[in-house]
Amino acid sequence: MTTSIETTTTPDTAELVARARALRPLLSANAAQGEKDRRVPDESIKAMKDAGLFRILQPKRYGGYETSMRALVDVSAAVGEADGGTAWVVSLLNSGAWIAGCFPTRAQDDVWGANPDALVSGVFSPQVTSKKVPGGFRLTGKWFYNSGSLHADWAVLSMPVTDEAGEVVDMAMVLVPRTDVDVDDTWYVAGMRASGSNCLVADDVFVPEHRLMSVGPAIEGVFPTEHTEETLYQSPLGPLFSIGMVGPQLGLGRAALEMVTAKATTKGIAHTVYTRQADSVAVQIQLAQATMLLDTAHFHAYHVTDELDSAAAEGRKIDFAGRAKIRAHVGFAIENVVKAIDTLLYAHGSGAFAEVNPLQRIWRDSEVASRHAGILPMLCYEIYGKSLVGSEERITPMI
């Protein structure tokens, strides 16, 4: 039986963004330590929990806010202004909560019934085998790279579904307690180090049938949750997979623009007559270009979230062509953020790469995050281009 602990008031997006921005001094102060430790500091996690930043996409039935995809992007972007790795964890753990909210009620009760504060990570890159057994499956394998796993209580993992003969008959997502899987410490990377995106390892873990959700219907926005009145959980899986990675990039871009613009009033340009970058027409143009690129990224990100939120609220399914177009919008947003940060670093000069300068961490975090397969701009455009010419080829199921 579902434990109902709905909150009496649900903060709107503006309030959630304000809470995230109020934490900026703390999250910024902890950013370097998070990068060193390759995990978000516990102090930051607790502060964000207390502020409700992990409840954005959690069902209200368990004390969540059940807000919107727009809120996910805006809040994670606000956190990204302080630190990219922390924002990545906030966004991906909220995305995990959304996926958990699409499972049958019995599975959701497993996750949140006894612990409404439970966090859910997710990863869909399996090297996995499964075996059908009475009541469920035995699961063995590895999953790279599970962002936020060091702070999660549960994990959504991809799994091949086999029949009694051992033949693969479907692909599923499964909910597994984090205590049932181990973490292989593999996350040694150039950027996004604080995301703690390590490898999860399962060795003959039992997964009951009620904690399985077929991927095929989920791609189309059809889920086994009995709570069909909860329109938030009616969006297709593919767009959620990619939109969750946009907010942190927007925040990184805004932080870079803020820093470079502020420094331009006091920092000179070596080997020129300029004692203030702000007086240089070249710098003025670069700041304008970067601002326009970031504005463009926001326009496309908001177009996607508004389409997803409105379609879900109206009960309108988004077909393959629509989902492919959403993927292209996401890729274009990412590409524009990366270009904006690159332009800003040119404007700021070589001092941007000093280890004491937060700009170099912003640059590394953005560059690494933008290489995620779910948001690679050229792959996003290829997916959309194929749909435009009527190609039947599907280079990924996650659309």
C-alpha cells in the first residue's frame, strides 16, 4: 500500500531556483574539494537535500514536488553556476526519480515507502547477463558510468530480459537497491570529476518482476505506473535521457560569462595599450557573441522543456519525428554553450587556465560533459536528419 506523505505546499520553479542560488556560496566553496575527492562533498548534498533540490521530479505521493522538465533545467542550471559536477549530480538524480516514478506503484513503494528521501541514480550502458528465475531474474554485469551513484540509495539499470531458454526477448530497466551492487572506482577523468560517475557491478543480484519496466513502450511514453493522473510521468523516455544533461551546461556557461565580464573591468590585455579588457572592441564583440550563443542555447532548451511539459499535460504523445527534433534542439543547445565558453576563454586570456582560476574547471567540466553520447551534437543532428529524409535507420533506441 502506498505511503502518502504529500507536502502541503509545492514550491514553484522560481522558489526552487532561489533556493539553489542561496546555496551558491557553499557549493562554490566546496567545488574544488569535490573535484579532488571525485564526489560531491556530503555537506553540499545535505544542503541540497534540505533545500528540496532532489524532490523536483519525485512524486508528490512520497513528499516530492512533481514539478516539470523546465524546473529540472532551471534548478540544475542555477546549481551549475556554482559547480558543474554538483549540478550534474542534482540533475541526474532527479532524472532517476522521474524514471522511478514511471514504475508500478509496488516498485515505487520499495524505493520511497520507508525512506521518502531516497535518491535514485540511473545508467543505461550495460555489459550484462540475466537469468529467468521464479519471481524475477538474476542479474550480473557492469554499468558505466553511473553519475551520483555515491549518493544514491537505488539505481535504475538496463537489463536484457531472457526467457526460460536463455534467449533475449526484451530490454528492460530495473530498480535495484544500491546495497545490492558494488562500485568500481573508475572515474578518473579530465572534467566533471565531482559527478562520481563510477561503474556499478552486480553479481547474481535478484530482481523481482515488479521492479522491471520494458524499454520499448517507455520510449513511446507508455509506462506501467498506475497513477495515470500524474501527467509528469507521461513524457517519452528518450528526451528525458538527454534534457537532464542540458541544465548543468547552461549554468556553466552563465558562470563563465559572469566571471569574464566582471574581470574585464579590471584586467588588462598583455602586450597592448589596454589596461582594461572592457575598453577593447575585440573583447566587447566576444562578450556579445558569447551572450548571444548562451541566449540561443537557452531558447532551444526551453523550447524542448515546454514541448515535453505541454505534451504530457495534454496527454499528447510525441512521435518519432518529434522526438528526433527534440534531440536536435538539445544538441544545438549544447553546441552553443561549448562555443560560448570557448569564446569567453579567448576573451579572458591565458590566465583562464591557471589552476587557481575557476574558469579552467568550468571549461573542463563543460568539455567533458558535452561528450556524453546522449547529447553529442553531431549524433543529435544525424538522428534528426535521418527522420527528415524518411530514413528507417535507428542508430540508438533512446529517442
